[in-house]
Amino acid sequence: MILASPSRRRVRLPAMARVVVDVMPKPEILDPQGKAVTGALARLGFAGMSVRQGKRFEIEVEGEVTEDRLEDVRRAAETLLANTVIETFDVRVEAPPESPEEDEPDDDEIEPADQSDQDESNEQAELAATQAG
Amino acid sequence: MAPKIGVVTFPGSLDDQDALRAIRLSGGEPVSLWHGTDSLDGVAAVILPGGFSYGDYLRCGAISRFAPVMAEVIKAAEAGMPILGICNGFQILCEAHLLPGALIRNDVRVFVCKDQDLQVESVDTTWTSDFTAGQIINIVLKNGEGGYVADEETLRRLDGEGRVILRYVNGNPNGSFHDIAGICNQRGNVVGLMPHPEHNVDFLTGPTQDGRPFFTSVLNFLAAKV
């Protein structure tokens, strides 16, 4: 085959998982941004809402997210993403990112795919299952 | 020969030229240092200037703290070299853990730019020895994130060990704990402060020359060392 079929292109994408790092100012640290947002919400009529503002980092991690990889992310968060003098952080794994061109073929969808494609596809499904667990 | 004092330029530094000029006016030999090099070019002291290095992305000073030159600055600081961080430089020193605590957004939620009254608290540092303890000075303050914060234990230690070098007087402009405007490390060679002494060295551009003693202090210290 000379031209890659769409299905081949799909399954060739590297396996990626998303790890999310949430960073929040510590409760005892003043949060002027959150205060400003709280004030603006009250002015807009959203009563009884008190806001603290933090940051969310979405990290696409190549390959399987093992405990070691998560430990790497935690170290990255502690080294750079958060300043632990004033902030706390939380690391968690999210489902793999979705994008319109990367639709996984449905199980019951009949697609012209050769065996190697099918194998890779199964690998991806397995990976997704591991990550979900 | 006049002692060489380096000023690091990061992408987004604003006051590097004024710092270089202040060194020259005070009798030192200014040396420009680039953030991307790993050489301090034989300088005897280093100033991290004010500005918005790396656009203040992530947190003020968080990315600059890992610039190649900073590995050398940290090594030199630990070996006793005089290091002064002004404003953004102070933020970088805190991010690098050369100084304790952190600087957060001003409690007043606006950028503050004013001639600020300050009290010199500690003169036992390489950057403040030419002042007299308790002296009231006036230096320009200009920042959006100058609120000094630290946990109670750290604040107690800073106060107890005489490591607060400058305090805001006649009003706290940004919510800094204990009115702290500047601190030093245990050894007194690393100093960070939010006000800008490099702008107050010449009556042409500032209402006082109260910034000069910071530069003459270190030059006298370095001259005495030789």
C-alpha cells in the first residue's frame, strides 16, 4: 500500500496521557486575585460566592503513566510549577486527550484495517484501560 | 583597581542599565552579565536587577531562577560572594531559596510606584554597612508583586537574627508581613529588597541619593578584602 489509510494514520499517533497539576495558594496566604474576582462576581449579582484563584497545568505525558512517571510529574511540580512556600499542588491522571482527527474507531465499526493496525489498536485500548484504573 | 560588580540581564530585565550606572557612579567597575552564560566573568559581586524577567510568566522569578547564570550565582552566594537582588532580583533570590519567604501580589491590588520612606534596620550586611542603624531613607518603590510573606517561624527567625535590613515606615504600601522591605541571608552576603536604590544615586533623576550607600557598602567591603 502506498498511501496510508485514515485508520492507519489514527493508530500511529503516539500513546499520550494527560496528567493535571492543580496549584492553589495556601489558605493562609492572601489571594488578591481571588479577592478581586470575588468582588466582581458580587457586583454582577452572583451572591454568596467566595473565590480563590489557582493555576491548572495540563501535561501530556508520552507513553504509559506509571507510578515512576507520576513521581517525575510531582517532582516537576515541586521544582517549578508550584512555589511550596506559598502554594500547594495536586497531581492526578486524566483520560487521554481527544481531538476530532484522533477518534478511536468504534468496536462495532467495520474498518479496512490490516492485522498490525488492529494490534496497535488493541494496545491503545489496553493502555487506556490501565490509565483509567 | 576598582572592584568589578556584575549585573545580570535576563530577557525582560528593565533596570540593569541603571544598576550598571549606579555601580560606576559609586566608584566600581560595572560588568554586564548575560542570563544565558554560565560564567560570572571574574566579578566580585553580583546584582540581579529589577524588571519583569521572562515576562513574570508562571511566577515572578520562577523561570529566571533556573537560567544558566543562576547556577553560578547560587554557587558564588554559598561561597560568600555579595549578591544583591532588587525587586525582581529579590523575587528571583526567594525563588532560588537563597532567601526565605516569597513575594506575592500587593494587597492593594494595584501596581505601586512612589518615593517610599524606609528604616534601615540591619547594617551588618555587605550591602548596608555604610548606613547607620535606624536611619530613615527615601527610595523609589515600584512593583505589582512586592508583598513579602513567610511563615511565622521564618518571620520570628528573621526578626530575632537581625536579618530584616529594611522596613517600610509611614505606611505599608503592599501588605508585606512585618513591614518587611528587605532581608538578608544568615551570612549577610545575600540581600534582597523591593525598593530600587539604583534609581536614587543622582539628583538629576531622583529626589534623594539614599541609594548610594548600598553600592558604596559593597565596594568598601570588597576593597577591605583585597
